[in-house]
Amino acid sequence: MTHATGVSGAAGSAVLAVANPWAVVPSLGNLDAYISAVNRLPMLTLAQEQESARKLKDTNDLEAAGKLVLSHLRLVVSVSRKYLGYGLPHGDLIQEGNIGLMKAVKRFDPDQGVRLVSYAMHWIKAEIHEYILKNWRMVKVATTKAQRKLFFNLRSMKQGFKD
């Protein structure tokens, strides 16, 4: 297969990945490979982030949205690790976090004076929380805001009593 660089085969993939750092990230089939690929993606500077966010906001530029999402995938991996104790697959937690990141990118306003990483944190956690609540038990639990707060703080409260 010939790539945009004109090089074919496995060597072409390596050249293409260097030439285009925003190349598609591998699927979650091999989680270690996915995390490794995500960690190699470049972070955006404040100026690049603002430029991409403005392009997305003004012209619905999908390439700009892709840059914003790809540059923040490592945040999703980092946040998802904090929820591994619920017995759900790490890949699923990452996928849900990615959905939250995409929602954050779609709603992000660069004129508010906040970095995307700060804004996206809420959306990523919200999607992961929702996934955990839907899938942790066979019986649906924690449907009100107070019940959700209790559910996610219960572990830390139990640890406090043991100490």
C-alpha cells in the first residue's frame, strides 16, 4: 500500500507517522499499544490550542477538532486510571472518557480564558461516572445527584474509618 509520502509497506507507516503526527491512533484492541501511541502524540501550545478552537468555533473545521481531541487523549488515559478500582475494563473507561473529551471540544469556547484541559476534565469525568453507574451493578443505583456523590465518595469514607 502506498501512503501519502510515496513509501510503501511498514516503513511507509513509520515515515507517515513522523510526517503527520495527527495520524490515526490505533484502536483499543491492544490497550498498551494505544496508550503508547497516545503518549507519543504532541501536546498543543496555548497559541495552537486557541487557533484550533477558534477555527472549530467559527468554521466547524473538523481537522481543528481532531487536533484538539488527539492532543488531549493522554488526559483521558490519565483520568481513566483513577477509576480502575470499580472492576470495569480500562479500555471501556478510556472510550467513555474519549466521548466526554469530544463533548468538551464541541462545547469549548476559547474566549473564556480557560485552557481546554481544565474545561475537558469535567466532561471526561462525567462520562466515566455515568458509565460506571450504568455498568457497575446489575441493578441501577445512584440516580440522584446526592446518591451519585455518596457512591463515588463511599470508598474514601470507608478508608477514613479504617485509619
